[in-house]
Amino acid sequence: MNQNSTEHFFKNTVLGHPSGLFVLFFTEMWERFSFYGMRVLLINFLTMAIIGDNPGWGWSAENAGALYGTYAMLLYITPIFGGIIADKYIGYRWAVVIGALIMTLGHAAMAIDSPTMLYVGLGLLVLGTGFFKPNMTSILSEMYKDYPEKKDGAYTIFYMGVNAGAFFGMMLCGYLAEKVGWHWGFGLAGVFMLLGTLQFWLAKPLFGTIGEVPDRAAVREAEELAKLSTLDEDKRNPFTLVDKVLIVITTIIGLLYAFNDPLSKIAEINLFPFKLGGLDGQNVMIILALVFFLVLVISRLMRYTTVIRHRMIAVIIFAFFTVFFWMSFEQGASSLVIFARDNVDRSLEGSALTTFNIINTLLTVVPLLIVSWVLILLAKQSWKKIPGSNIVLAICFIGVWSVAIWMLYKEFTATSSEITVSWFSILNSFFIIAFASTVSKLWDSKYNPPAAVKYGLGLIIMAFGFGLLAYGAYGVTEGIKVSMVWLVLAYLFHTLGELFLSPVGLSYVSKLVPARMIAFMFGMWYLAIAIGNKLAAVLGGQIDNITQAYGLSTFFLIFAIVPIVAGVLVIALNPVLKKLMHGVR
């Protein structure tokens, strides 16, 4: 694509960027609204008692964690395949639309109160995410292909859309689900997913040929050119038959493990009904898969030249420590939800309720006003070209404002209230929006530390949040509730840790890995995050068992000590990683 084919995007701009960027911003915002709106409800709904005003399904935390962990794990694996299908066959736009429609059906299924439909819904959400997740950023990247100097700013705006969607989804779906009924919350997530898809499809005139079905001949030509332009040190390292067999074996065992965990716990169907040396069959198989995977990775690394091999080893080390970060951070979707519901004093009345209502109103209205202002700017620039898309967006915002005003009115007219469990989850998005630019400026200053130090600090800062929870929960017995201040502070430190570590990882994969290997290594990176998510849910599901045996404080100490040890270790490895990176900063 030459510059002339993209320069028309910059003729009609909003805040210095093409109108198309803000269509992507709102599409991603509604998708994240739906995703996080559902995510914040799932563990709470599954583990809520089957009696009461708003009954759940009364599952154990262990069973709910097993199901959620497999769902979260698969969410990071299917995008690898969705990206390949879009690149080669259907194009980014169709992939986004297909993914969004599948996810809409998934949310609709979850709004029906039935175990079968819950599993169907989660399966559809995993498939839909596989198509949607990798291809939104691909459209954005293609749009800015000839304007690399504007790309950082574009991704920052896009990232704000992600967090705005997560923020409002958790706040509004959570409130509706907990105060009215669970399936109202699940249903609201689906409504905005459908409307977000529609506004994206109707905005097609803004994008021209960007994201269209790829020209097969052009794809083949690009692949041939890439081969010809390969440097001597980046010689082609084809996958041998042994490599392919190892990939197939590890993939099959990994997927069987992912499904066996919830199947064996919830339905008592064990795909690995044996024991070896005291180890359960599924643990034996996952260790075997890990051994095969290590053989695959090491054998491939040995075939590269020294510099490339060293840089890829550095990426693998970073990926290894990524597992420990997400294992702790993702407690926000499992154990912290249960902790907020059962162990945090969320009851308010009098002046405390008034103060909370003022804070909650500012948290709700100020971001909504800002995003609505962006919507008006977009409508001014793009009304003639995409009136239908703007009308759908307006309907979305009327809906969000209506639910938000209804929520605030209910809380202001109540004499006493209980903060919803889901409200605490919005703090992560709020703190990201509040501190992202400050952390970003730190990296642009003279205080910019090496990658390993950023990684270590991210792990240690996040662990400090769990340390505060362990301190706040010390000595707590059944029936005693702790101050919500501890949970608010924990989310603050978890978010600061995320800002130190999360953006660094993907950046270094792209810097350290040869262009031809980038898809494989990104796949490995997402596999590390998937494993972290699965471990998070499995360990988070042990909150009741560990609390009964050792106390709630000990449970949180696990997630403080492990990341601190990992953080200190990765900082100590800085000199080694520096050598392995061969000058890449």
C-alpha cells in the first residue's frame, strides 16, 4: 500500500487522527464492555448461594475456578488461529464482524438460565474472541502503515477505548446483575456487543480497501519477497517433521488438560483416569507436554545463529516470568471477587453513603462526558459518509446514559446501600486511565530502566498489593469483614505493576525476534499468558480450602511471596539478559 492510498484518512481528522481510528475505538470499547461486563459476573454468579433474593448456582470456588480458568486460557490461544485465517483467507474486516456476531450469540446464550447454554455461550465467546481480538489491531496497524510516527498516539487512544469499555461494562452490567438479576447483566453485555458490531459494519465507507479479503497473488508475492530479503543471519529454519509432530502432540495434550480440569471436577468425567507415582493423570500428561515443548523449543533454537538464538532465549525468559505475573494479577477475576463479596464490609449509610455516591457519580459521569464529546466530534466529521454508524453509536450512548442515570438515581435515593462486588473491579481500568501517561513519561525520561528491571519492579509492585491484603485480612475469622480500603489499595498497586510490566513484554518480542519468526514467538507469548490465566483460576479456586486450613491472610501471602521472588530473580538476571539481547534496548 503506498502513501497515497492512506493519506485520505488524514483529511478528516478527530483530535489529530483519522475518523476511522475512532470507529475502531468505539468498536473495541463495546466489545470490551461486553467481555468485561460478563467476566466480572461469572465467578460471582456461579459461586453465589442458591437461596436469597438473587440466587446463583451455589458452585464451589474450586469448580468455578476450573471452568473460568479453561475459558480464560482458551481466550489467549484462539486468536493465534484467528489471525492466521484473517491474514490468508477472509481479511481483517470480515474476521472482526464474524467474531463479533459469534460473541453476540455467546452473550445471548448466557442470558438463558441453563447450564448447557452457559457452556455453549462460553464456547462461542472463545471462538468469537479468536476472530475479533487479533484483527482489530491489524486494521489499525494497516491504517497507519505509512505514518509510523503517529502510530504510538493512535495505540494510546485505542487503549483508552479498551479501558473505557472495561470500566463501563463492569460498572453497569455488574450493577444490573447484582441489583436486578444475573441474566439482565449477561443480556446487557450482548446488546452492546451487537450494536458495536453494527456501527463497525456501517462505517465501511471510511475504510476503503483496508482490512478487505487479501489478494492471494499479492500474499504469495509478499511471502516470496520476504524470503529473498532475508539476511544471512536469518536463514530460513523450516519446521521439520519432528517439530510438527511435537507441536501437534503438545497442542492436543494441552487442550485435553484444559478441558479435563473442569470436566473432572464438575461432571466427574476424567479423560486421564490413572495415577503415576502419586500424581494425577492430568498432571502427569501436562508435565509430559511441557517436556515435549521444551525439546521442540531447544531443538529449534540450536538451529539459529548465535545472536538470534540469544535474543530468542531472552524472550523465553521474559515469557517465563510473565506466567508468574498473570497467575497473581488475574486473581481479580476469581478469588478477589469472592473476597469482595464474602469478606469486605461493603455496607454504607449516612454520610459514608453520600460520600461514596459523590465519588461514584464523578467516576461515572466524567468519563461518560469525555467519551460522549469524542462521539460528537466523530459525528461532525463523518456524518455525511457514515450516517448509519453514527445513529447506532448515538443509540448506544443513549442506552449507557440511561442505565447510568438510573443507577445513580437509585443509589442517591437509598437510605442505606451495599456497594456491588463488581464495583471494585472497575478500579483497575480507572487507575490505568489515571496513571498510564505518568508511567509512559517515566520511560521517556532519563529514569528509563532496563527491561529486566521494569519486569522485576512490575512483579514486586503488584505483589505489594497482595501483601496489603494479607495484612488487612490477618486474624480475620468467619463473619468478620475487613475495610474496603485494603481492596482499593490492592487494585492500585496491581495496576501500577501492570503498567510497569505489561506493555514491555510485547514490545520486546517485536524488537528481539526476526520478522519471519514473530508470529511463532507471539504465539508462545500468548501461551505464557494463557498458562498464567489458567494457574490464576486454579489457585484462586483454592481460596476456601486454603482459608479453612491456614487462614485468609496465608492465601494472599502466596500471591505476594511468589511474585516478589520472581521479581528479584529477573532483576538479578539483568546482566545476563543484557548480553543475550545484543544491544537491543
